Amino acid sequence: MEKVPGCQEEEAQRAAEPEAQLDDFVGANPEYNEEEEEQKYFRRKRLGVVKNVVASSLAVTFIYGVCMGLLEMQLILHYDETYREVKYSTIQLGDIDHKVLLGIILTPTTALLYAPLLIRFFGTKWALFLSVGLFALFVSSNYWERYYTLVPSAVALGVATVPLWAAVGNYITRMAQKYHEYLHYQEEERRPRGGWDSYLIIFNSVFYCCFHLSFACAQLPMFFFLNNYLYNLNHTLHGVKHCGTLSHGTLPGFNKTVLQSLPRSANLLLVESILMGTAFLAMLLVLVLCGSAYSPTEELDLRSWGWGNIFQMPFKHLRDFRLRLLLPLCSYTGLEGLFVCTGFTLNYGVCALGLEKLGYLLLAYGLSASACSCLALSSLRFQREVPVLAGAALHAVLLLTLFFWAPQPRDLLQAPLLYSIATLWGAGSALNRTSSSILLGRFYRRKERQDLIFTISHWCQTLATFTLYLCSGLPMKAKLSIMLLTLGAGVGSYLWLEQKLARHLGYRLPRIPRPPHPPRGYCCLEEENSDETGDSSKEDSDTEHPPAAAGDHQDGHWDGHDQPLPDGHLEPPCEDHRGDHQG
């Protein structure tokens, strides 16, 4: 029986329909534009990097604002002898406060022994999260004020200080590198030499703009809670005879009672609960919004050195003259941060205006420092020493002014001058801190070194802070002399550094260690670096930039990336990026 021709056509059409649907499903979409989709992908990657920078900056701002505000409020309450007798007559709060401050300031001086191990073991993001969590632990301990709660939590806060700053410095630097990689993802325009420096400057400026707001946020408990209970300056400053450069120690003659009425326990719990909620919000920002600084394979590579090598490498990096000559400048940033919160605000500001104006002085300092952190963007157009020397010159003028000036106690007419000094000091602090962080990031491009370098710099700051804390009983002129000498040494060593770099002198860099055993696992299936962007390790290398290359000059200024000294114990001058695993 013959088939009708029309039926044969229908059967052939029905048989061809599944094949056509399969082709539509697995075949190439004629509307798909690969280049456009690639641009969208890397645009999302860049937005993710910006999100990471903003989230980490806000987290550090919140946690530092909470801790400084809580510590300021508790020290004022515990100073009042009526509060101590009525609320805690059975415990010695004065002795406990001394040990709390000692735990916060002394413990970070040992951070060089454990901070690199902590960051390598947990990874950059999780070390940051753990440090923020230890800060929150200090906040929670104030719900039950006893020796066995306050002192251990203060020690934990001191332990977390240097890892927090080392992780943040490493995180911001790595985000600048990743943003540059995602922006120049195409092979033909990949990795302009030194091009990521501009993103490093921008991201550090954003971070310090946010961070310096923590000084302003820390004054909120003073404004909305504690100022309602304070006596005025005629009572608290009745026994004060000398201020400023004529004073000794920490405001001698200050009245032992500063509270005209005691705050209720319920109000204290409410304030501490708000602070604890803000600390918990900072932890959530790091946990939820901050992405990882490195891929999982890179984290494994960074831990493959062996813990003994990780412990030794910070000490070996001190052979580099660039780092050694930057440390005095880093030490000064530690000194001036503690001085503005204690020496200036108490012996100058509070001595003349009263305790009720303490918050306003620190508010002026914080807002000025936050706004002037953007001045570090001048490094995009000018030579990199311009913001460093500008901040140092401003602080030198202010230190000399404070050295020869003794304000009169209980004289409100001096308020404009004191607020002006606080504002200018904030501008100098912003330039010093932002410029130091930018210099460290520009000098050390390789991801294997960045956490070690930032650990050393912030450990040096804590040493300087502890030294000034030990000198708290000295005359004010002695403190100012120490700061002036440190500032002069920092500026002199920095200028010497720039002179050495201008002469293209080689510097000593320790070799990246060989893994202690043959690596196994998915992270080492390829011989090349596990960085997902492939060629970025060459851009990150400290040793890939010859001294005389024209590309190393930016606006007529050499950026200091010369070759290290080629001896047997140092990194070879022509190291391939695969040498990261071969030593």
C-alpha cells in the first residue's frame, strides 16, 4: 500500500522537529555576544572589589568606634570615686583599669611572633573576621565588670590589634591588584606596569576616610548619655594650676568626682547593648559582604612554606633597607595617635575647656582626618613624597606650638585655637597614615610578602605606643621632645630612602621558601602559579622591574622597584613567577 505524498512530508517534518529543538537547545545562540558577556562578567567582578573595600572599611570603622567609645565612657565612670564606692566598693576598679590599658597596649608588642602565622592559617578574610570578633568580645565583657572578665578580654583585644591591621592592609592592597587585573583582562592590553598604583591610592584613601570617622562615632555615648551626668569645669578643674607645656603627667589636680549624679544601671545596659549591636553588625559586614582576598588554591600555596619559615620571614624582611627606613615614620604614627587622644585632649583641651568638651575636640579631629584623607589622592598627580612631607611639616609646626604654649585653666576664650589645632592635627594624621600604607603597598607588590610587611609596620607602631604609655608620667615638654625627635628621624630616614632609590641601589629581599615536602593535591596540578589570572604574579613581583626601564618612571619620578642584591641567600634578580614554588 503506497503512502500518500502529503503524509510522507508530514512524517518527515515531525521527525525533523526534535532535531531542530535539540539544535536550538545545545547550539550557539545567534543573539549571544561573547565579548559583551565578558565585559559584563568583569564589570561585576570590579563592582565586587569595590563592595569588598567599602564593607571592610565600614566594619573597621564600626568596631573601632565602638571600642574607643566604650573605653572612653568606662574610664570616665571608673575615675569618679563616688561611682566606684557606690557601685563597686568590693573591687579596685582603678587597678583593674590600669591592667586593662596595659593589656591593650602591651600585648601587641609580641604580635610579630604570631600575627603572620594567624593570617596564613586562617586566611586574610577570616583573620580579619576573627580580629573583629575579639574586639566584640571586649565590648561584651563590660556587661559584667569584674577582674576575670575585663582583663582577659583586654588582653584578647591587644592580641587582635596587629593581626587586624595587617589583614586590613593586605586586604586593601590585594583588592587594588584585583581591580587592576579585572580592568585589564584582555590579553593585548594586560597589566600596564605600575598601573595598579592608582587604585591602591584610591582604595587606601577610601579606607582611611571611613576609619577616621570612628573617632567621631566614638563620641556618641558622650554626647547622648554621659554629658548629662558631668559637673561643669568650675568643679572638675578647681584644683588644676597648670596646663599644656607646664603640666606633668596626666592632668594633675583634676577633681576626683566628675559625676554630679550616678547613671542608672538600666541606662548603662542600654548603651552597652547598642554598642554590642554595632560590634555584631561589624562582624556581619566582614562575614557576609567581604569576599576572600585569595582563591582557595592560593591560600594553600601561601601556607605551603611551613610554619617555621612563615615565622622567620618577618625578621628576614628587616634586611631590606626600604622597610628599615620606613619604620621610624611608622613609629611616629603610633606616637601621635595616642598623644592626640591623651596628652593633647587632656592636658590642653580638657584643662582649658572642661571634661564636657572632650567629645567635641575628638569630633573635630575625627571629621578633619576623615575629610583630609582624600588629600592622599594628590599622589596621583604629584610625586609620592609630597603628602608625606606635607603631613610631617604640619605636625612639626603644631608640636612646636604646643611646646611653647600653656593655656590657662578654665578659660573658654581659648576654644577656637584648641579646635583649630585639633582640626589641623587630624589633617596631618590623615596624610601620615594614608601615605605610609600606600608606600608599603607600592614597594611590596608580591602577595607572598604583603601580610608580613604590614605586620612589621603595625608592630612597630605598637612599640612606639607602648613607649609613650610608659612615659605618661613625664613632663609635657619631655613628651613633645620625644615626638619631635621621632618625627625628625622619620622624615630624615624617608628622605634617605628616596635618595637611595633615586640612585638605583639594590636592596636585600629574602627568597620565597621552598615547600617542606612535595606538594600534592588539586592546587599543584599545574606548574604555574595558582593565581587564577595567570600573568598577574609578574605584575605583583618586586623583582620584575629593571632599574633603568622607562616604564618605571611615573611623572618623571622613579617608583623604587629595582632589583635586589644578587647573592646566594637572597632572591635571584631574574626570578620567573614559577619560582614562587621552587624557591
